[in-house]
Amino acid sequence: MPVDEVVFRTWRAGDTGVVRVAGVLDFASAVRLRLTLYRCCDAGVSDIVVDLSRVRLMDASSISVLLAVHARLAQNDGGLVVTGAARLVLDVLEITGAAKELGAYGGVDPALLEPSGRPISDTEVHGRWGDDVNELAARMHRESDPHERVRLRDDLIGRCLPMAERLAVRFTGLGEPADDLRQVAALALVLAVDRFDPGPGTDFAAYATPTVVGALKRHFRDRGWAVRPPRQVQEMRLAVNRARADLSQDLTRTPTSADIAARLNTSERRVVEAVGASAGYRAVSLDAPLGADPDAPNLVDRLGGFDDGYESVTNLESLRPLIAELPGRDQTILAMRFYENQTQQEIAARLGVSQMHVSRLLTRILGRLRAELLSD
């Protein structure tokens, strides 16, 4: 199995759909998980069982998908349960608090997990958008009058646009604005209308659905990163995820960057770079609160600012040798003025000179120190 491949196998037993997953469920594969589960929903199942026994690692983005589909099925008195979760996968479910809600501890009828049920076919999932849609597409491609052809084309797009928007809804909540997803789906639908070649036994829905879904997937691949890393870094990140999952089971501990680099026969620097790239999926606003409390501080409140103290330390250390070179009386005047905080009048009384003379002496001393400090 390639490092970036996650295998989904689906079948149905009555009103229950079963999804068996094999591989690593991370942010990228969560999109495919969402599509697979929504395909089952569109096929008319009331309950879904997700077999995670062959999943080596799962992150919070996939759990969010499972919970979202569970909530959708619950609206119709159905639900989604997971089974077979163990080790790291079960740990993630417990840490996120989803284990109980998704029934990870309960048993599932073993007969459901035998892939002897009827596979969920593309025809069943896509459905027919209506025979009138196929007839309209055929009429458009046969029409020779350009004005009538444009009218039929607009009519076909208008009829199919709600279906394209339904496909876009499957991808909402993954970090991209819903309006952008609807626009991508609409543009893909227009391309499907223009490229569809009607013929005997052809179905516009079977052609348009993969076209729209493929455009949405490419949108996430090309636009989903807040800071998009090079392709080789993305591939290395997927390889690191798989190696981490395998090593966690082999070593019974969390693998280090050196362990992963040795497994992948690459440098530790590339591993660290790939791990850091995962933070580029989403950008967090500096104005985002750090807690549920509306009065909680924002992230920007925790950022450090410029500290004048560092500059003062540098200046003081630079002045030490310059002060040491001053005559004794000049050093005494500086000590009385800036360490003992005496006024010029008090200094003049101790030295037996006038206050004006002390002012001229301080001006001369400070001017000399400033000139020597800036000259460096």
C-alpha cells in the first residue's frame, strides 16, 4: 500500500452500512473518510458501522468527521458506531471524549463485519438526477441553433446546481469557506455539462458527480493549506505519519525523530521539516480567544514584545570599561548623581563648588561617555 493510500471498503446489510478502513487517518485522508460516509448516507442507510481494526493512527480531524456524520444520522433516529479501535486509535478516541459517544466500547454483531453484504454501488450512491436531466443534456448536444443551445445549457445547469451544492456540503467544516466550495462545485458542474457526451445508457449524474467531487478534492489539495509546502514535503509528511504508527507498535513507545529517520532512510532534518509542515494546514487568528470564556485573553496577548531591558543591559556592559577610564573625581560625581540620586546642589556642597560648575562637569562627562559609546 502506498504511504498516502487509505483503503475504504463499503457494503450494506439491510439498513446498516459498514465501512472498513485500512491505513492512517490524518487530515488529508479525513476528506476521503467524509466522502465515503456521506456516500453511505446518500445510499439510504439508517446506521453506519465503521471498522477501525485496520487503522494504525487517527487524528482529531477524522474524529470530527465521524461525529458530524453521527449527528446527521441521529436526526433520523439512526447513528454511527466504531468498532475494532485499539492502542493509539482508542487512545485518541478517549482523549477527545468521542469513544463513548461513538460506542467504541460496545460490541457489534460479527455478522455485520463479514463483507458478504451487497456493495454500495456508484449508481446507488450517485442516484439519477432525473431522466429529464439526461434528456435535456441530449437535446442540448443535438441542438444546432446556438441561441437555443445556450438556453438549454443554462436550463440544465440550473436544474443540476442544487445537486452540485449538496456535494459541496460534504466538504464543509474542513477549513475552507462554504461559499468557496459552492463556487468550485458550480464551476465543475459547468465543465461537466460542456464535456458530457450523451449516448445510449449514459447517465449524466454518473459523469457529473465524480467531476464535481474531483474538483473539490483538488481545491483542498491546492488551496487547503494556509501555508502550502512543496510537494515532496507533503509526501514526506504522509510517510512520517505511517512510520510513526508502525514504530509506535514495534517499540511500544513514542518514536523519536531519529527513529523515524532511520526507518525511512532519510535525514532527521527532513523528518522535522515534514512534522512542522503539518502546522501549515490552518492559520489561527491572533484575535482568537484561548478558552471558551468570552473574557479569556487572546493569542496576541501572549505574544512577546520588544523589551527595552535588553538594550539597557547592552549599554551598561558597554559603559563599564568607559567609566573605569574616567578620572576619580568624575567617577565620584557620576556615583553621587546616578547611584545615590543626589541633586546637583547636594553634590556641589560636598565638593565645595557651585551648582553651575557641577552642571557643566556632568554635561562634559556624559558627552564624553556618549561619544565614546557611539564611536564603537
